[in-house]
Amino acid sequence: MRLDKEALRLLLQAVEGGEGREERRVKIKTKERCPKCKNKFSETPLGFLCLKCKTIPRRFYIYLSWKGRKIKIYSFRDGQPLSSWELARRAQELIAHEIESGIFDPSKWVKADLKEYLFSVRLRDYLERKRADLKPSAWKAKRLQLERALRIIGDLDVREIRASHIEKFRQELISQGVSPKTVKNALTELHAFLNDLARLEYIEKAPRFPSVKVPEPVIRYLDPEALRLILENIPEAHHDIFVFMFTYGTRPGEARALMWDCVDFREETILIRRTFSDYKVVDIPKEGDWKTLPMVEPIKEMLLRRYREKHTFFVFEHKPRFNPWRHYGDIFLRQIYLEACQKAGIENPPTLYQAVRHSFAMDMLNSGYSYEAVARALGHKHLTTTKRYGKLKTEAVRPMIDDRVAKIIDLSSYREKRRQTDSE
């Protein structure tokens, strides 16, 4: 590259301006040779220059010794290569200022160190550490949410992530039509990730996160009559697993993963200690505790029959055409349920999970059982989870009470009297 007038002017300015003590310790160098004569560039008061061909290099690097460490820096802090003398000078001045101020951090300049702080690198490490602590489905959900954050925020140095980036992430999710619950979950996962980085001292602290208001979840359920209609339309070969789920309110994944080592005919108990998570059997239920259920009639009779005819170690098994006996798959089970709903004339049915869990909770509460009893049956760790169903039960009564109060109280007269009383 031939030295033009503008470059020459900048070089002269740099020389005339002089260099401070720290700048003299922070040197600009190049590894290139002249593209014409192949000789090394000479270091002159004007910068690097081929004295014979009057060409200048196109790549520079910063060389310095810091705390006994020899450091070479080939790019600016934003990753831009030092492709001009002007950019190299800016880097030299900034580094010299940081050293003099006692704030120089080579990991923000050296590409090899900077890589360790990239969002993508730290995310890989975080997910790998979390894999052993989470069920496969929970780990997969965490990974998907954080990878979505990486795509939207960008592969930044995690030390540079600010509240503005978090807000950008939130706004982008909203613009994509993501539900408030999913937005909140995504922000929660990102917050946990950044808090983990702060704990490991990759960042000083996590930025502030916006609050997300999530409306009360819609609780959909079926009454016992609807469940009976569904059972009548379940094929006989698949009847047992649905009877079991509707009876005990167990999650479909827990019923699918039930094995014979958890069925005790002598004590007449059934232990729920496994579930399916992302197509894998895991030994930890959602709440983290095992749950023991009483073996009632006719469940005991059904289990004894299945035990005598068992082909695998799964309690609930079926035989696909031309295939060996196997456990129920999630998609297959939901397909059986939806086809039975259609035959029963149930339009827009709730999900299988809702039909099992929500229906059990609502029926038991409507029958007068306490929150504590229903929570134990469903395996809820926190009573507030069970009380969500109680709120729906209360809301179901609201129209009745509204109708009742309209019959016995003249609301306009009542409110007028209250206003007069308050004014006095």
C-alpha cells in the first residue's frame, strides 16, 4: 500500500504531538514486509515505512509488557483488526491511558482472553454444568430460551451486557407474539445465567431486569361425566392407562414410566418415582419427591391382571403392529385421547395433562376435600399451587352470587345511601 497524503499528515501529527511515558511502553509493531521489495518495514518518526518503495503495512499490532507478561494485541476492543496506523494509534493511546489509570484488563483486548467472555462460550459452559442437575426436558427448555437470547442480544462480551440489551430481548419477544408467561420464563432463565456469571466473577453483577406481569393461567378441566364418556371411547387395549391416570391424577409421563418394581401388592401401594422427560426415563418427579399412592379397587385387580400378562418391566405397555411390546409414547397417548374426545362429542377439549391433573383437583375440591389433602394426592410441594384451583372454584360461584345480590339489594339506592353516610 502506498503512503497517501492523509496518512502522512496523521503520522506527522502523531510525531509532533509526542508520546507520553506509558505510550512509549506500549509499542506499535507490524509483522508485514513490503509487498514490492519484500524487505521489512522500517520504523520511522512517521510510523512504519518502506524507505525504498514508500509503502506502508496494512496490519499492525500492539506490543507491551504488563505485570511480567508479554502481550500482543491485534485488534481493537470491538474486535476490529488494527488495519491502519490511525486505528493502531488510537488503541495505543487508550491502552496507555488504562495502564496509567490502573484499569487495564488484557482480557478485554487480547482475542484469546476475550473469547472466554463471549456470550456463546460462557453459555456452553453454563449449560454443560446444568445438564447434570436438570431433567432432560427442563435442560432443553433452558437451552432453547438462552439460545434465543443469544440470537437476539448477539454474541457480546458478557461484561458489556446492559439493561438496554435485556429490554431489547423483552421487546423482541413481545413483537414475535410470545405469550407473557413465555417472556417471563425467558427473562428468568437469562437472569439465572447472568447471576451465575456474577457468582463465578465473570461479571460484577447482573443488570437490572424488567418485571413482566403474567395473567392468571386458564385452568381447563373436565367433569366426571365427560371423563366417563372419554373412557367409553378409549379402545379396550389402551383402557387401563387412562383409568389409572383419571383415578390418581398422575401426570401422563409418570403413568407412562411406572415400572413393576414400584408396585407393591402386599402393602397395596404404588410408588411414583419416575417420569419421562424428553423421551428419557428419569428417577425424579417434577417436584423432586417420590409419591406413594394407595392401591384401591378396581386398580388392584387391573394391575394383577397386567402383572400376569406382562411382557416388559413397564406396567403400561402396548404392542404396535409388527413390533415388540413397548411403553406408551407421549404423542401416541395424546392421539388416543383426542380421538376419544372426538368420538365422545367433546369439542375443543383440554390437553391430556389438563384433563388428568386439573380435572382431578377440581373434582376433589368440589367434593369438599381440603387443599392439604388434594395437594398430597397431586404431589404439590407448595399449597399455593393447589389453591389456584380453589380460586377457579370461587369464580364459578360468582355469577350465582351476582344474581342473588341483584334480587335482594337495590344497588343504586344502596350506593346513594353510602355516599350520604360518608359525606356526613
